[in-house]
Amino acid sequence: MEGVSSLDEPLKKLLGGATAKVMAEHLDLHTVGDLLHHYPRRYEERGKLTALTDLPLDEHVTVVAQVADARILTFNNGRGKRLEVTLTDGSGRLQLVFFGHGVHKPHKELLPGRQAMFAGKVSVFNRKMQLAHPTYQLLDASDADEASEAVDAFAGRLLPIYPACKQLDSWRIAKAVDAVLPSARDAVDPLPASLREGRGFTPLPEALLKVHRPQTRADIEDAKARLKWDEAFVLQVALARRRYADTQLPAAARRRVADGLLDAFDAKLPFTLTEGQEKVSKEIFDDLATEHPMHRLLQGEVGSGKTMVALRAMLAVVDAGGQAAMLAPTEVLAQQHHRSITEMMGELAEGGMLGGSDRGTKVVLLTGSMGAAARRQALLDLVTGEAGIVIGTHALIEDKVRFHDLGLVVVDEQHRFGVEQRDALRSKGKQPPHLLVMTATPIPRTVAMTVFGDLETSVLDQLPAGRSPIASHVVPAKDKPHFLARAWERVAEEVENGHQAYVVCPRIGDDAEEAEGQGGKKAKAKKAAPAEDGEKRPPLAVLEIADQLRGGALSGLSVEVLHGRMHPDEKDDVMRRFAAGDVDVLVATTVIEVGVNVPNATAMVIMDADRFGVSQLHQLRGRVGRGSAPGLCLLVSEAHEASPARARLSAVAATLDGFELSRIDLEQRREGDVLGQAQSGVRSSLRMLTVIDDEEVIAAAREEAVAIVAADPELERLPELRTVLAALLDKEREEYLDKG
């Protein structure tokens, strides 16, 4: 197909080496096709000026404005020159500065009254916003006779503003697009003709032309509608094919057995399952009983009882003669799951041991830091089938690990595992095992359809009886320092009432970071990301805050630390003592974010809370209020009251609904981050589609995709769609998708 080749041409051929190199390194654009799909972020109308009053600090901006005045200043006894230009757009003023040899050209061109487009990074000098050495393009004709014609031609034109970088401004990208635009004629149209005509879509070459060089606003809407649909549709076809391939795989049916391990376990439960747990369990048992592998995503708020549902599924598989493996993202979490599962099962977890139940099985732990003897024994129990359940970290995926008959894989906290790891573990079964993926990060329906579109979804949305409400408050440490003092008083009060507290910090602290440096030589503490209000202090650290609390606000209480660089035994010891109630306050990094369960912990103080994402704050908060006493979560921040960071924190404080928060989170972060890795095997191909706003497009595209794949799984009658799909899927992962 010759048409494909012109879009596959490397940019170097058309644009020259230097520009192509910048595009590849900074914008990840390599071919003509890549550049054609680099769409404008917005469109300026010449003559319609961007408001200078709302320029964001420290960001690269493009403004259209008029020169109000320009003057040259000298310094260093006349040896140095500086050109200062003041711009205006009717809403505000902005200063430009040029230094040294760079002043001559702009001094000649930027005369009062002239209009131009300027790009640069916004900074502050002497309390005034400014752009230093911006690049610019004049927007008016230099010859007076041509002026009126030129202004007319300019005023109506829509100027595309492209996502740019420091090394390449928007209008240089626009010039590069002009060079490749003729190739748009050769774009392969992925939509079947009947679908395109049925929905009244513009043909793809025309849509590309309209999105880059629109004559009217209607052109832009037309192009966007078409390009959004393509992205949603191609992605949904990839996912539909994957789901179809999965239904073609054989799996051993694991039907529920009466009077087995599961019934014995249910009989000794001290509480009844929630309706939600019953409903989701039934969906899972139905899937396990089929001869195709189950692929299910189990979403549930922190503390909604996902582990209980997963454990019952594992027991059902053991009853049916198989083994179950649970994969956790960290050692702390794997150890904790192992501990809580063996405690819940009691003598049922001691199969084959003295005093164990004759209906029982063995539950083994497998992590990287285990001693050789314990590890050898665990591997032996797995290969002989003695152990029905294994809980572990990535260590489970290693080649040495062999199962007697792996029937079910449970993956905890999906966002920490790539598809390759899921796949490696699944390849350990004689036939593909069933798969249950659990996540405590609520995922809006559209994202679930887009990111985890190859998985069926179950949602646990009730909290089990006995869980308490959590009150959340923002503590503005900078504006109101006495609020922070009161926060520590609240922690002390909780401890006095027999409870415990967490204090969470973004960083471990200098000592640990230095120890990490070369062989004990002092490495510089990591440079902190600046806080959102332009402040440069490093994020607060566990070790420093713990010392301050011991010596100050919480002196007399038992304060311990927990972070990722501690030795696993040390971590385990601290967690054990905290769980046993011997430690009053645990100062930790986000290692406690997933799965740590201490019902007696009722308070949590999150320091520099503005440095965490919305979903992460929600996850952390879920660690308190797990018992019968109400929980308290204090979000400490020095962010300015009007800043986006504070708005984010207020949103978290205002609702406990994780789905609502994950929507806010998605709106604030770019979708790319969310889809990034999770899109598993599909490059983050969303440039036009926004997962939150385009729910209807995604749902409709999914329906069409399912119908098309059901009728023609290999897409033999749709060669163009196959071509586009092949370009979208990473080469090395194509086999994975075919394999399902």
C-alpha cells in the first residue's frame, strides 16, 4: 500500500535534520503521520487578543498583542544594552526584555502600534510579569499600501496554536505542518465506509486538513468529531479483538464444590457478607465455572471488602482441585495479605500440618527477601500442590516458580502491574488460569471502558457494616499556623482515647537519601519539586518530622517511622508493633497507601498534602476509620488559598466518593498519564479524545467495534482498519494481543 508509506516517511527527509531531531526528542514525533496527528491545542483569531491578565507563571505561552512602547536602557557604564518593550491587549500589560546583541532586530521591528505574536516563558522580575527573549512573528504588513489588505486577510484567519516546547515554538511547528500537509491525502481511513456514511463523518484526509488549517470554527468542530471518533473506535476494536481472543482460549472450569474449604470458611465467618460482596462473588463463581478464562476487574473503595471476595474465589478454586496465586505490589503488602488471610482462615490454612483441618490447605508466602530455606520449602509446596494458595510479589513471576495446577491469578492494585507481568504469571498454568484484578482506585466508567476494556468490571460500592465515617479538613499551615498546632493536639487527644495515628510525608529525609548515595559518600538531598505557589523548599520528610514531633508536639508518645528503604524485617517489625498497639504514632511515606489495616488507627495527618494526587490522598485517607471509632484526616498544606492545589485539597475534603474524586483527578491531570502504562499494548494514542467528556463517543465506538469484531474477528474484509491497528499497537506486544 503506497499510501501508507508517505505517512511513514521520517520527518528528517522533509524538514531537515535539526528540526526533526528536536521533534523526536522533545515531542516524540518521528514520522509524517506523527506530525499530522499532532493537533493544535487551540486557535487564536488574529485581532482577537489573548488576555494578558491571566498568564500562568513559569509556563510557555503564546500571546497576540500590540506594542505600547519600547526603549533601550544601558548599564555597566554604557557597555551593556537592554531593550524593554511593553505590550498591551486592552486587558493588561506585559513586559518583554531583550539583552546584548539580541536587541538590534526587535528594536527596529517592535515599534509602538505594531501587532505581533510572541512566545516565551512567563517569569516575574521586580514584581512584574515578563517574557525574556521571546520569539515573535509580526502580524502586520510593513508596506502601507498593502497594510489594509493584509489586515483584512489576517483578521479572520484562525491561527493554530500547537503544543510546543522551549526548543520549538508553535509557529515553527505550524510551518513544519505546512510542509507535510499534502501527505494527508494518503492517510489510510480506518472506518468502514458504511459506518462513515451512516454517521455522516468527514473523510479522514479532509478532517486532517480542517483541523490544521481551518477556514471557520465549523471546520474545527467537523474535524474534531471525526478524529475523536477514530481514536475511540480504533482503540475499542483493539480491545474487542483482545476480548474475543480471550473467549477462544481454553481454560479449566473450576466449579464450586459443596462441603469443601469454601463452605467451611463461610461457616466460621463472624459476620455476614454485604449484598455487594454476595453479588460480585456470584459473578466471579459464574465466570470460574466456564471453560474460558475469566478476566474480571474488581473495583471497590478502600475497605469495601475486596480481599474477602478474592479469598472466597481462591478457596473455590482450591476446592475444585486448582491453586490460586495472589500478586501484591510490595513486600509489606504481600506480608500483610498473608498475615490477614491466614488469620481469617485459622486452622483451614494449616492443611497437612499438625492441628490443621483435614479440609484445609497450605497458604505460603513468596517474596524476594525470604531466606533460602524458607524459599525452597515454598517452591516445593507449590510444585507438589501442597500449597493451595500462594501470596507474593514479583518474585512469583520468576522462571524458577512452578505450580502443580494454577487455576486463578488475583492481582492486587492493578495500576502497579503492567500487562507483561499479568501475562508472565498467567503463562504458568497448564492452560491459561482465570484472572481477577483488584483495584481500590475508583475508575470512572469511561476510563474502565478505555483502559481496562479487555476486562469485565464488577464494582463493590457498599462499605461493610461497622466501618466508620471519616471527617476530612484542610489545614492551611502558612496562613493559619495555629491550625497546625491544633492538628497535633487532635492527634494527642486520639492517642489519649486509646487510639493511634498516621503522619504521612512525601519524602524520607536526608539521612536515607545520603546513605543511598555512592557507598556512603554524602549525596546531595534530592532537589524537590517546587510547591505550586512558586516556593522552593523541599517537601517535608519522614525522619525530620518524626524528630520534631518526638521533641515537641507529641513528646511523651511513642513515635516510630516506616519507609521504603528500611530493611524488610525492620519494616515488618514496626508494622507488627503498630498493629499490636505498641506504637502511638507512625510517621511514614506512602508505603502505607495500599492495604495496611489497623482498625485502631483513627487519625491521619498528611503533610504537604498538595504534593499528592487526588486519588492518592483518597487511598491514604482510607487507612483510618477502619474500626468502630470515627476517622479523622487532616490535609496540611502551605499552598496559597486561591491556588489549584488548594482547590484539589478542598475537593478531597468535601467528598468520600472515590468515583467523584477520580473524575476530578482525571480532569486535572492529562489523560495521557492515566492511560499511559495502563493502556497495555496500545500506545497512548489519545490526542483528541478526552476520556471524561467523550463518554458517548466511547460507548458508541465500543458498540460498533464489538459488532464488527463479532462479524469479522480477523478484520479480513477491512484491510484499512487492520493497517491502522497495526500502526497503533507496539510491535513487540502484537503477539501478546493475539495471544490474549
